[in-house]
Amino acid sequence: MASHETSSTSSFSAEDFDLALSELEASKQEWAELAVEERIKILQDMKDALAAVAEDWAMTAARHKQIPEDSALEGEEWLSGPYAMMCGLNALIETLSQLDYKVFVKRLKTRSLGSGQLAVRLLPVTFKDEMALPDVKAEVWMQGHVTEGNLRNYAASVYDIAPKDRKGRIALVLGAGNIASIAPLDVLHKLISEHQVVILKMNPINDYLTDYLKAAMKPLIDRGFLRIVCGAADAGTYLCDHLLVEEIHITGAAATHDAIVWGVGNEARQNRAADTPRTTKRVTSELGGISPTIVVPGPWSDADVKFQAEHMASQKLHNSGHNCIACQALLLPKDWEKTEQLMREIKAIAKTHSRPAYYPGSQQRMDAFKQTANSVVAINRIESAPPLLIGELGDQDWGMDNECFAPALATKTFDAADVESYLRTAIAYANKKLAGTLGANILIHPQTLRDIGKENFEAIISELHYGTIAINTWCGLAFNALSCPWGAFPGHTLQDIQSGIGTVHNTLMLEDTERVVIQGPWRPFPRSILNGEMTMFPRPPYFITHKTQRALGKLLTRFQHRPSLLQLPGIFINALRG
């Protein structure tokens, strides 16, 4: 869920940065050799530290994002902040506690795809998975050389190295400015999955979270394994170029990544031409892109249309559109009788949704969208929310190459003589025309899935080259399901970075992954039961229309901290009332 860092400069203390890095230098080998049991203890202590500041964290973030007090939308800050981090801590503790002989690998169910690739089930694995995400299924499709026989070799291999033989390193994590859990989860990935101590530079847009992260991650800070600093672009440049920084991870815009790797202006052009990056450090990244949602025609009822319209509106307007996997391009069947109805429902939902576009540069990006897309309409919204812009993508369009990162939605229609040819056409368009490969969504009726056939459908979506493919759900669900590797489709290079290189989250520490496929139920409970589908999955709490997501976010965070059966009735009731 990438962010765009501002380019402003700020004064920062080079002496303070130097001191922080020297302290990390002194402790990096200790961390590399630290026993698994001690790492687990630190993570457990972090859970308690996080629980103590979770509510203040979520409320502070909500106020800075201009969410009214006591609004249900405060739930977004619970679920994408403390809750996601608490889930990450739990998942890492669980994996580390089963690291001996890689016991955690044995519990993973696998199957062979029609292509011969290995698919590994990520959800559900535990009872907690079943409770948190009932009837949600997720798999990771491994790269071709990973098999059932050698899977253990591609799981947590950094722990195959004896502690005394590990080499400590210092990583710089450049924090994201939009979603609160991104920075701490990136830090945990570097520490636990790569044995690296970390200096985290907060993004100026959300550096109001600094004190909460310092409190939540105090067990790491006290041992000298983490330092958190603030500053703008000049501070980031200083740290990227620092001799003690050995690796860099950035969640942000491709332009920021390229400035780090190639420079700017003439320097960048010369470096690219000569293929001589300005840094030789390993740089990993998650950089967003133009995420599509593909609507597949089928026997949708009016209730299906209304529910999926809420889904699409939420994919666009969650966090006011400031997500790297916000639906940037809605791909639709041209002559389907439900297409116009869907668009009417999306517009009606948008009109009732009030949320300022708080992220810097939003208005400029919306102006660029308005000037370049075809047939742009502005859907006026209530209170201080800017209009939702909806426009059609042309053959040469700014929206194909530029992530709008604001309340603007591009549409594109395709002929749909038959479902399979339509789906293949939409997939080819997404692959060839839309920048980035982070996440894509497909909304498809269960009967249409059955008509296509499971193996045939998997063969079709295998052509969709995105790091996460969400079927009847949103990629954001995979972001919050921390066992799912999160990152671009593999194969990008520094010369053509697209949505980045590498993955994060991935709490099972699987390596050489290709993509995640996550699938949710078509209908929510109780309508699912009335239609003969045995699923208890309620309306997703990430829906912008969810009435109880604030209470649900708080309850789910407490459940992740200290699970108790006594908490389940409250969670269930609030989930149903949403």
C-alpha cells in the first residue's frame, strides 16, 4: 500500500543520525546471532507495548486524516494500524516457535496446479485464521523450480545458517506515509526474515506516529536493534548515502525509488544509459501501480450488484483513495445489462461518503486525471469530501502510467461475446497497458466460475502478472493477512522497476514465491445462507459503508493481543451489525 513522500527539505541533525547508526553498528552482530527464544520474547513484549498505545495510535491517526471523532471510519485506522501490526507479531512468533526442523512447513497444505507449479495454502491454517477470516482462502503460487519435495529449502533459509556464521547488517527502511502499519511491518521483515538491524526514517506525512512506534517497538530499541528518526527528502538522501547503511527498503512512489537508485535530471539519464546506479547497495521496494478490478459478466442479482458496487467503491475510496492498491482502473463488459446499474450504484455510494483527500498532491493529481481522461464526471459528495472523478481511459492516457493516489476512478470497457474471451482480453490489457504489477482484483459470480471450470480459470489467471490476485475480495485483505507475501510480480529490474523488487510480510518466510491468490465468498452472511452457500463471512470490515468497523477494529486488536473465547460474541455481533 505504497505512499508518495513529499520532496520538501527539512533541517535534520547529521550528528544524531550518525550516533543512531553507530549504535546499530555496535549491535548488528548481536542481533544476527541472537537466539530464536530471545527473539520470541522481544516480540511478545512488543505485543504488550503495542496494546498499551493502540487506542491513542488509532485515534491520533484518525484525527490527522480528518476523520470525525466517533466516526465508524476510525475503524480503518484500527485495522490498518495496530491490528495489522499485532497480527504480524503473532504470526512471526508462531513461525519462530516452530522453526526447529521447520515444523511450520509440515502443516502447510500443498497442491499441484495445472501448470505444474506448486501452490501452498496460506489461509486458513490455524483456528485463529478461521475465526478472523471465515471462508477466505489464500494460496501462494511458487516459482517453477520449487516443488513439494524441496519446499523446506525455500522456507526460512536464513535460519539454516548457524548463528556464529551470520553476518550482521544495517538496513534503512524508508517509511510509507499513508498506512500506519507499513513501516513497522517492513521493519519486522528486515529484522526477523533477514537478520538485519534497522534505522527507520518516518515519512513526514505521518511522522505524528513516531512516539507510538517508539513505544510499541521499545523492546527492540532498548536492545539497540532499532532506531527511529524523522526528516524529509534531504534526511532520506543522507541516510541512503551513509557508509554504515548496507541495504535500503522503500515503500513509496517509483519516482522516489528511481531518484535513490539513478539520481535526478541529467545525472539520472546518464546513469541509466550507462547502467551505473548511483548506489551499489541492495534496494528492495514496494511501489504501487495502476491496480485494476476486472468485472466479469454473469447472472448477478440486484443484491449482488449493490453489494459488489459497495466493494468497488470501497476499493477506490478506502483511506480516501490514498492506497497503492486502490482500484485505479475498473475494467467492465461493454454491452452487459448490469454495467450501467453497477456504475449508478457506485456513484450513489460515493455521494454519501464524506472523506477529505488529506494526502499532499491529491488535487494536482486529480487535475491531471481530469485533463487527460475522457468523459470525466464529478460525483459531488457530502461535507468536505472532494468530488469523486470518474473518467474513461483512452488509448494514450495519463491514468495508464500514473498512480492517481486520490479519489479518481478510471474505467475501460471491452466486448464480451463470451466470458472467457472477455476475461482474457481484460487480463491482456492490464498486463500490457497498465503500469505496475502489485495487485489486481476479479469479481466473478460462482456460477460463472463453475461454467469456466476451476483448472481452466486458474490457467487464465496465471496470465495475470500481479503479485496478488484477489478473487471476489480486495487485495487489501491479503495485505492484512500477514502470511501472504506482499510485493510485485517477480522479474522487475532497477531499469524497469514497475511495482518494485522483493516481498515483505510473508511471516512463513517462503522464498521464490510468484504470486498470492486470495478468494472470498461471493455473498456475505446471512444472504449467503439464503442462497445455499455455507459461509459465515459477513460484510468485510474494510467496506467504507461498514457501520461498526470502529468497534470491530478495537475488538479484533484486543483478540489478537490476548485471545479469549469470551471475546468472540462481541466480535461476531459487531461483524453482523456492520
